Amino acid sequence: SRTSFRQVTTSYAFYSSRIKVDEKLVTSKSKQQKMFLKLNEQQKVITIIGISFIGILSSFLVGYVLALVITLTLLYGNRPTKIFSFASSIKRDLVGLWRLNRIEYKVNSWIKSNKTVGQLLEETAQQYPDKIALMMNDKKITFNQANLFSNRIATYFKSQGYQKGDTFALFMDTKIEYSLFWFGLSKIGVISSLINHNLRSKTLIHSINVANCTAVIVSTELYDELNDVRIELDMERLSIYVYDELKDTIESLNEKTSYKRKINEISVEIEDFDRINLSPHDVLLYVYTSGTTGLPKPVIVTHARFMKLAMDGYYMYPLYKNDRIYNPLPLYHIAGGIIGIGLVFLNGISMVLRKKFSVSNYWKDCIKYDCTVAKYVGEICRFLLSNPENPEDTAHNVRLMYGIGLRKQIWHQFQTRFQIKDIRELYGSTEGNIHLVNITNEPGSVGFLPWCFKFKNRFVLVKCDEEGKIMRNSSGRCLKCNPGEPGIAIGQISQSSIKNSFLGYVDKEANKRKILTDVFEDGDAYYNSEDILVKDLLNNFYFKDRTGDTFRWRGENVSTMEVEIIISNIVDLKDCIVYGVNVPHTEGKAGMAAIVDPHNKIDMKYLSDCVRKELPYYARPVFLRILPRIPITSTCKTIKKDFKTEGFDIQRIKDKLYFLNEDGMYREMTKSDFNDIMNGRTKL
């Protein structure tokens, strides 16, 4: 569960064909971008001189003989490298530890006071009543207005008979009121399930049902999509409420009647609500992740976890009360809707929302709203670089950007062109207990661990084989990776600690598949991220790859199993394998489906139409490979590995290949098409 952004639509898909990294600039910085794995000659000399100087000083305290022993001991073996690494990172580590302690102190104080997110919103509204909380286009809302809106939502749904433990599906696109709905519901103990507004058909039905929702709040813009699947939902159990932003109304629908209410006419008084039973350990939200298998899974987010995620950014980046954040990411995901919204309502920071990312308007918006902080995912950075240079590139006041997926190869170019002082690259997942942040602008690094954490085994890289399977020694223990060795990132589980706890999914069986036991000693337990990272000598970490059956495309995690099931059903249960392939000049991996069709009976128009209807834009396979059979001489993973290696290379593959054209139809690929895709001339 890694952070995402809104649909890469046709309006800016054009830019993907123009993305070219400045190769000269990348080459000129290649030495700086190499991972630090050994000392160069100059560093060795400096370290030896430093150790010798320490020996001379110690001779005045302990005598020459003992000082000589100390000096020789420090110079022995690999110790000079460790000493240099420690000295080089001590400032970073001390700053990081100070900030981590501030986070723990703040969050723990709230937990001890039995605070909930709704109460913290009220406190922020009292402290900054007239300060703008959120703005979008020409619409603005202050913290006090936001709190009053959430109170009205709480009052309304309490009057409808909902109570603690009920679950609502929130099916809306980005709007100012989005988070205020779930803030209001949280005040009466109702859990909000944040549904991806790109979902359609069976995936939408599944996402509502798997969270055991008792009601759905849908915006007018998405009502038709919900209505399309209404017949397949349990309407005796499920109530539907339609929010009309323009009319400021909430309408209750059922099979026989409807009742519409003006929101601003609802009472804001909630003093009579029983909050005694609300706890920071209660469930606040369900946020969905593709996981590694199957359909989207709802991940549990408690009030306490929300507080922790929100305060991580405030202290670690760090941010300030007078900052204004630009957020073009969707609010149903952890990046835009939890980390982003949490920064606003728990800290009194203003945020600018945008319905969907726009290359041409990104910096214009930052200038217009005088933003000082901006969010990104790697795709956004690459699209921005694709745009022709113009004065707006540096006319903004953005001092810091944070997000995930900024490639090492374009880091310096991006930071230099747009004059961004600080970039905070993050690593984490929706459900996991591993969260890192790069606070030193180290190109490509997703974060670091202070040296003292190496002895606690809280976060470890363990060795794995080529298939991504974790290796164990003869005693059954996992093997730690050395600097430069790629390995699976695992995080120690301690349910007594907010930062190390693993709440996981609503589906408890799915949790078991993510937990490793007896890792370093009997009875210990670790969260398995299934991500491959590598670290350098300074304990900086770098993302390498993702194991399991997922890939990332257009800022979203895609479950191959989910796509395989849907496509197999479309093509009359024919065998199908889905995997991600690399495409030049793009971020992530494009989806590719290998389908068995020995008699060429697949109707490509029908397949195209069904894929468009059944799958969200980011999960639709970009390439198809039609073959007579799938080899059964090896495991499915081995097959996928072979298919991934071959990709969509028309020169290597004898089977028919198709690609998803800009009109949404699958077209048979020619050598000319292949060359255009490889050179970035074709939109995908």
C-alpha cells in the first residue's frame, strides 16, 4: 500500500510521449548518484588521520601504550569504514532521533488523554477559527466552518440511527467536503471506508461488500456508476445517501422513498453525544490496498495510527504553521487523504486541493495560491520535467516537496530546474509498520535509519532468492543483508507500540500471509513488506523492486490476480497471466496480459469494451500477448519471470502482440508501433 495520484487522463497523457531525461545532466551527476558502498582513497586518508589524531589525544589520558592499542584496534579491518560512516551520518541521526522523539511525545500525549481525531479537529478549530483549512478553485473553508460541517454530518447520521461500529462507504471524487464527511462520522463512532472513485462494476461491488458497509455516501458525479451496480448490492442492508455539492444537500434514498435535507440547516450542536466510549484505539477508517493477491483489501486505520501518520510529516520534513500545501492527489488514498489531510486538521496548516493532476496548471496553482509545500508521486515529477521550460518553473515559493517515486536519474535535474530546496522522498505502505523518510536530499534514497536502530532489529533487510522468497539458514533464521545487498524489508511487530504495531486488514486471514515468525529468535514476529530495498554504508535505503504479484502503474498498485480473474471471465475462462513490463520514458510498469487463444476466437472489440467497463484506467493491461498455450513445465512465477524478461519486444516474440491505443481499443502491434513506443512517440 504505497502512496498514489488521480487518473492520468488523455488531457495530459500527451506528455508521456515527450518525456526525455537530460542525459548529459544525468551523466554529469552519475558519480554523485552512485551508492556509497566503500571509501575512496581521500576518505581513507582522512579517516586514518582522524583515528591517529584520536590516538595522540588519548595518549595524554591513558598513556602511550594503551593509546597505541586503541589506535591499532580502530584501524583494524573494516573499522575505518564504519568510523567514517558513523561520523558522516551522526548529524543526520541526531536530528532524526530528536524529531522522532517529538512525534512519539505528541502522539502518546494524545493517546493518554484519550483524544480522538474528531476532538483534535475541534481543538484546531478553536485555535485557528478563521484560518483557511482547505481551498479548491475559488471555494474556501475555514477550520471553524470545517468543524461545524462535520458536526452537522454527525448530527444528521446520528438522527438516522447510526452508531459506533457501523461502516459507511464514501464514494466521492476530490472535493473540500470529502474528509469532513468522515470526520463527522468519526464523532459518532462510525467507520468510513474510502472507496477509490475510479472503481467500477465487480471491483466496486467487492470494495463495498468486503468492508461490511451499512450505507454508502455518493456524490452526484458518481451516482450513475453506483446505480449501475445497485441491483447487485444488498439493498435491504445498504442505505444510499447522495451528496449534492452545488445544492448543499444530502438525500436519503431507498427503494420506495427519498428524503432531501439542506446541510446548512442541520444543527451543529453535538454536546449530547456520548463520547465516553470513543477511544484513540477505535477504528477510524478503512483504506484500500491492492495487496499482493486478489481484489482490493480494506486496511484498518485507527485514530491513533492516523495521528502517527499525520505527525510524522509535520515533524520529520519538517513543516510549519504558516505553510500552505498543494495536493493534486486523490483523497481516498493514504498519501493524499490521510498524511495530507492529517497535516491540515491536526496541525492547523492550509491545503490547496485539485480534482486531478494537470501538468500545465501545477506551478500555476502553486503561484496562484502561494503554496510553500507540494506533494508528488514519481509520475508527476517526470510529467513536469516533460513540459517546456517557462518562467513559472521558478516563479513559485515552493520550498519543499514530498512524496514517493522520484527516480534517482532525474532527481538532480528536477530539483535544479524547479529550484526546490528540499525534497522528502518517503517509503511506506498503507497497512505496514515500516515508514522511512529522506531528510537529507540524498538522490534516490527513500529514507534512513539512525545507527542505534541497527541493534534493535526494528527494521531489517533480509536475503531472498531470485523469486523473492525469503532465505533462511540451517537453523531456520533469516539472514541479514550487508550494505549493497538487495533484500526484503521487514518490520518488527510490537502491538504495544503505535509505530511498530501491525493492524493489517479487515480480513484476518490476509494478515497471516503478511507476518513472518521466528525470524531471528523463537516467537518473534515481523511484517513482510514484500518490497526489495538496498542500503548503503550510511544506512540510507533505496527502493529496488516489488516482489509478489503486484506492479505499479499510473501511481497505483495493481493486483495481477484481480486483473487475471476479470480478463479470464471476459474471454470465456481462458488461461491468462498478467504481469508488469518496463516501458521506456514512463514510471512504473505497464500491465501486460498473456492470454491462451489457440484458435484466434477472441473478439478484440468486445475485450476492449469489457476491460474499459470492468477495470479502472490504471489496471487495464496496456499490452496483450496471444499464445496457443502457457507452458506448464515450471511454476507460474517462473513463467511470469520469463514473460517479464521478454516484455513486449516484437523482435523476440513470435506470438501476436496488441497494445491499448489512445482510443481505448486493442490494436495489433507492428514493428513501427513497437519503435514508436520504445522512443516515446506513442501515447499509452
